[in-house]
Amino acid sequence: MAKTVRQALLDEIYHPINVGLVDNKLIARGLDGDAEYTYDTARSDAWKGALADCLYSLIQAVSLSEADKSVGSLTDEDKKRILKLVNRLYDEIGEDEVDDGIPRVTIIRH
């Protein structure tokens, strides 16, 4: 049996991710999750965009931690590494880079 586009995307991510989110990203990029994953699909802008979108969602996910225990969290190094890959993918397909999604405050003194 051939690998589907959905399964190939899940395989590329390495971290647990909601299949519903993956399906949403595939649809938003015009890909059929049930279609056969092919060489042409792997090289397409739609595929690269869906992969970047899913990886970026990992950075945005809420992490729960208490004392020395963490649940479903990525280290800051993991997030930096993933963000670098996400932005490389977005650059390849001509889309704007993204940041880590952490709000920042700038204080301007007059």
C-alpha cells in the first residue's frame, strides 16, 4: 500500500501532533491527505508550506511544566531549531518568515 500525503507529513514532524490540525493544514494548502505521496508532491510548494505550517504549530503549542517535570514541551533549543527549518521552508516557497510567537514589549522613552 502506498503512503498517503497525510502519513508522510506526520512522519516528517517527529513530534506528536493532532491529525485534525494536519488535515486542516493540508486542506489550506490544497493537498488531499488521502492522495498517494509522490516525488512531485514532496517537491511542491504546497507540501513545503503544509510541513512548515505544522512544524510552526509545535512552537506555538502550550507547554505545561511544574518543578522539573514537563509535559509536551520543547526546549528553547528545539524551538530555535524548528523555527530555523520553518523559515527556510517559507523562504523556499516565497512566503514571509515567522517569529517564535512570543509577545515582546518595547519601552520607548520620550
